[in-house]
Amino acid sequence: MQLWLREVKHAPDVRSNLIFVHMLDDGGYDNHFGHGKWKLTKGNLVVARGEKNSKVYWTKALVAKDSVNAMNMEASLWHRRLSHINEKWLTCLAKKDMFLGLKNVELEKCSHCMAGKQQGIKHEKTPPKTPQLNDLAERMNRTLIERVRCMLSKARLPKHFWGEALYTAVHVINLNPTVALNTKVLDKIWFGKDIKYDHLRVFDCKAFMHVPKDERSKLDMKTRQCIFIGYGHDEYGYKMYDPVEKKL
């Protein structure tokens, strides 16, 4: 039987793993204590058992490494779907229940982020009324360029796809929380409607485009393998690149 633990704190100096009863209660589990025994149930299903030793109840369990890896892969997938969003804002969205089953994230080092975002910081003074020289005013431009650089690095596409990558980055950034609006999402404030993320895809992922009947013979395949390079206007449809025909 598997027990999913969310929002777990990593404390390598603690010799034993501790589970607080209130966390299990919040997860919909029922705790039963009595006669030195402990039983954890969910509905009619017994999830775990344990015995009292001193002031705590002990149970034997094994960490399902495959499940942990699956959660890390899920977080990495959303990191790439959101055009290499940082861990702070991905965690913020996860805590808002924007992604089913993903409550907390811990991203591994992304080589594309390291290549595309890493830089030094230098304090520079600027003349008045020159916003193009103002680091704060130009921060969004830098953010967009960093996202585009990361996306093209991961995709290994030619640089002339920078326009499609930029359009995709803008679309995704508008779905990110922002400090200026108290971690609210830009699109939600602007359009006044709930935000959905299920349409998002990883830039440069494999995609299959349907070939209309009048454009193929009876023996031709009904789909053509393409590369996903962005979203249609007003969030309708997707943009594909056909590497064989070399056209959108």
C-alpha cells in the first residue's frame, strides 16, 4: 500500500522520519489510537499500522523512489512548459492548486537555465529621463531574452525561431504570478477569468498535425510529425513547424 506525503520538509540531520497527525488529517486520512496500537485508514482501506514506543508511534515503511522521481519529473515538465519558470514561482502556482497532484516542487539544476540566465550584477548610475538605461525598467526585457535563450538552448532550434520563442514566452509570463500584484496572475487580473494551464506544452516538443483529406492520397499517412513552436492567437490552436517541408 502506498501513502503519499506532500509538503515534506527535508531535514537530513534528523535520524527518524516524523509524520504529524494533523497533516494526515488534512490529507483525508483517519487516525485510530488505542491499546498501544495505531492504525491509519482512508474509507474502508487500512493504509498503515504502528505500535507505541515511549511517546511516539512507530511504523515500518519504504520510500517509493519511483514515485519521488515521478514527482520530480512532473515538476521539471511544468518548469519547461512555463518557459523555464524559476522554482519560487512554480511553487507559488503549485500551492494555489493550479497543477493537479503537484503541491510542492524541488527542481533539479537546469543546464539550459544556467546557460541562458547566469550573469553577474553590476551597479550602474544612469542619467535622468533615460529609461532605456534603467536596469529596473529594462528588467522585463532581460527576463524575456533569458526565457527565449533557455527555450532555444533546450530546443536546439536555429536562432531565426527567436520570434516564435519570444511570443511563447510572453504568453506564458502572463500566466505567471507577479510580486507587483501580490502574487496574482496577470491574465486573471486583465481578463477577469479563471486561469487554466492544461493547454500548455513544452516548446519544441514532438507534435502530430492532421493532414486534411484533400491534401493526401489514400496511402498517405493521416498525420505528419512536426515541432511545437507556440500558441495560436487568442489561445486558440497551436503553431507547428514541419522540418521536412520547412514551413509553419
